[in-house]
Amino acid sequence: GDVWPSWLQGAANPPKETTATKISEDFATGWQRYCARNPRLRDPKALPLLVRQGVPQDLRCEVWSHCLGLPTPSAGSTATAQEAVGTSDAEELPASILDVIEADVARTFPNDKKFQESGGPESLRQVLIELAKQDKELGYCQSLNFIAANFLMVLSSQEMALAAVRQLIMKLQTRQWYTDGMRQLRGDTAVFEDMV
């Protein structure tokens, strides 16, 4: 049979008596079946059916990790956002990169109380510095802050967020978008505009 209940496939609305707990349980059951059948995302058409209905908060880390091809954190080893990526010695980076990182950290989710109070800005700063240190050619480019911040909020770990940003850039093959004056991004945008 189907992996998902019919209402999770968009074929019908959820029953009126469906609670948030039931939705989460149905999603969890469907997700387990999906992973059993698609350990390496071999059937990418099935995933959107589930994700369109919304991924329950308690499963987002697992789902996002799986989709990015990252190791899924075990249930008992939930790391905190303050977990150190390493010794982010900012002195290794040019002042111009550090200035851009600082400006972007300050404008990343400034009104998100949870992000601000959970040490999000400091964690984000560490992830962006480490990202710039690990890839000297890429360095740091504006907009990576929002990608990294979202990963921090979902994956709850600096280490996982850093790995997720790197994996996303490689998986989507968008690294060249952020290098060489963004020439590849401008080229891809021009092609897209011609197509539309």
C-alpha cells in the first residue's frame, strides 16, 4: 500500500478530529516507511507528498539531515546550538570578511526571540567564521547567514549546521554562485530569465 495516509498525500483533507499529535504520529509512521524504502532518496517523488503537509517540529532535524545526506543524530545525542564547531580563530580571516559577517549576524532574525535568547547570533557567528576558514576561495558571501541560521534552528548544532551548509552548496552545485564575483549566479539568472 501507500506509504502515507491519503490525507497526507493531498488526496483529502485531514479528518476533522485529527489532532496535532495524530498528524505527528502519521507523519512519523510515513517517514519511517519512506526511509525504509528510500535510504538514499532514490524515489524523490514520494518525499514532496509528505513534506507539503508540513514536517512536525520534532522530526525536522531527522528529515533535513536525511535529505541532505548527513548522518542523522541519534535520539539520545541532541546537541545544543552552543556546541563549538572548533576554535574559530577569527584572526585568520581578513577584517573585511569579519566586518561582513558581523553585519549579517546582526541582521539575521533580530526579532526572533527564540533565536536571540538561545545563543543563535553567537552560534551563527562561529559557523560563518568556520565556513570562511574552511573554504578560503569561497570565504564568506552575504545570504549564507540566513541559510546557516535556518540550519542552526532546525539542527540545533553548530557542527551540523556547518556540515549542512557545505553539503547544500555541494549537492545543489551552487558553490560557484558565491565565488568569482558571483559570475555563475549572474549567468544562471540570465539563462533563467531567457527561459521565462
